[in-house]
Amino acid sequence: GQTCNDPDTAASKSHDFTCTCDNDSSIKKVDGPATCMKDECTTKPCGSSGQDCNDPNTSPGSTGDYTCTCTGTTSIVVKGGPATCTNDECQATPAPCGTGQTCNDPDTAANKLHDFTCICDNDNSIRKVDGPATCMKDECTTTPCGTGQTCKDPNTSPGSTGDYTCTCTGTTSIVVKGGPATCTNDECQATPAPCGTGQTCNDPDTAANKLHDFTCTCDNDNSIRKVDGPATCMKDECTTTPCGTGQTCNDPNTSPGSTGD
């Protein structure tokens, strides 16, 4: 790896030869071998990017001992030639994205790190680079409870399913978890009774969300009725002529509950 030159070959001229490094002519020594260096990495044998080159022995006689290491990792090392570098961050353990998310690494070169994206499966507009996204999954958005019920999802994380509750509208006592409730609310069965004595109560729709639609009808006159409250009924006992001929009848209290007065 060196060239020797003797500028004067006369027998009387000794110790004037020069050793010059073949790979760097600026490195030379008179009257002895030069200390030459040959770093094989100077020719970029590993490629122009994505790999690190290291030549452990730069003496001219040492060749082919350089190593190529993928940038960003110490596990992919090849001696005497370029390495094949890949690093799909989505394949890491534990998985970099949370449950209910899809991971995408656009560039799997070993030197391309922290560029993966986590995308929510239930809403691909929600995503985050270099970490799990904050996904929401409100099961109530699909209206699982149906009409006349209130839906509540206490945990909207994608991994939490079947924990929503359906509550009958107008009541807090009828609650079903993970499915629709069976809602009924016959207002006529309330205590105290919503209609007065001598009245009949009718609730045309007993769905829990159908309130204030019951009707009170006077027993002695079904033309007298009221919605959402007791009717004002009259019961004049004199109409049945209880006194007979030749007598005048007077009923001082015509309320249905007042009889015999």
C-alpha cells in the first residue's frame, strides 16, 4: 500500500528513500515506511443514507472488514456490505396504538422513526402521529334503546362495549343495561288515584314517555270529562225523584261522593 522512491541511487547516498502511501500521496516518510490509513467507509460502501459505516482497521492491508449498521438500531449489522434496513414501528411489542385503532407506518426504513400514525377504527378522522389516538365510541349514537327511552354510555372508550343503559323516559326506576327497556307507565294506577270518586280513569298510552294524557270521566255523565286531572262531576240525587209526588226535593251537595243528604 506504499510506493518507494529513491531520488539519488549513488552508492554514497543512503537513507534518502521515501515511502508514500498509495491511497494518500500526502502521507509519506523518508528512510522508512509511512503510517498509512485506509478507511474503507470514505467510499460510502453502505449507501448514501439510512446506514452507518464503521471500519475497525484502517491499515492499507485490511480490507472488507467494515460494517454497515442500520441507523436507529444496533441489531441490523452487516460486515463488508450494505445492510437491508426495515423498521415497521407498527410491529412493535407492545402495540403502539390502543385497542380499536389501526397503525400505519408510511416509511419502514430503520432511520425513519416516530412517523407512524394511529387511526381510530370508528372514526378515521381521529388520528395521532407517534402515539395512540384518543378515540371515542358512544354506543348511544346508534339509538339502541329506541323511542321513549334515554340512552347513556358511561364508558366511550373503543374497548368498552355493551355497558350502555336504557332508561324509560319519565322514570328512573326502569333501567336496563346493554339493551332496550320495556317501558310502561299507566298513570291511572298512580297513588293517590288521579281521578276523584265517581269517575273512571283511562290512560290511552301507557308508554313511559307518554305522560299527562289520562282522562277522568264522570260515571253518572260520560260527557263530562277532563284530561290530566279529575273532572268536575255533578250528582243531583233529586233527578231520580226520591221524594215522590207532591213534594219538593233539594240536594244541597251534588258532588258524586255526597249521597243521602
